[in-house]
Amino acid sequence: MEKVILGVSDMSCQHCVMRVAKAISGQPGTADVQVDLDSKQATFQYDPAQATLDDIVAAIAKAGYTAQP
């Protein structure tokens, strides 16, 4: 498992936090997902054998937010 911290822009409320967390958690091999509105960051672990970071960033984008390392 690799630990990742992504900056996530466009979040403005707790609903946004829940959407981003759901997008990350919905990807195979992700765990320990935490999304913080104040810092606009998502912290999680993922298994590179099950999903790529690009897949996770794409899932966040599909939810309507921009993520970057």
C-alpha cells in the first residue's frame, strides 16, 4: 500500500468532502480515506496492483473536482 496526499480544489462544503471520499473509496485497493475541507486535501492508501493513481484522480474528476499531488 502506498500513502498519498492529493490537493483537491473546488471543494466548498461537507457534501463535497463526502463526494470526493466516495469517489476515492469506490476505486479498488483504496483504504483509510480522509478528506479535509479546510486544507483541501485527500489522504488515503492504495494498492498500485489494483488501481493506478491516474484512475483515482480520474474518479475524483468524474465527481466534479480537480485533484493533484
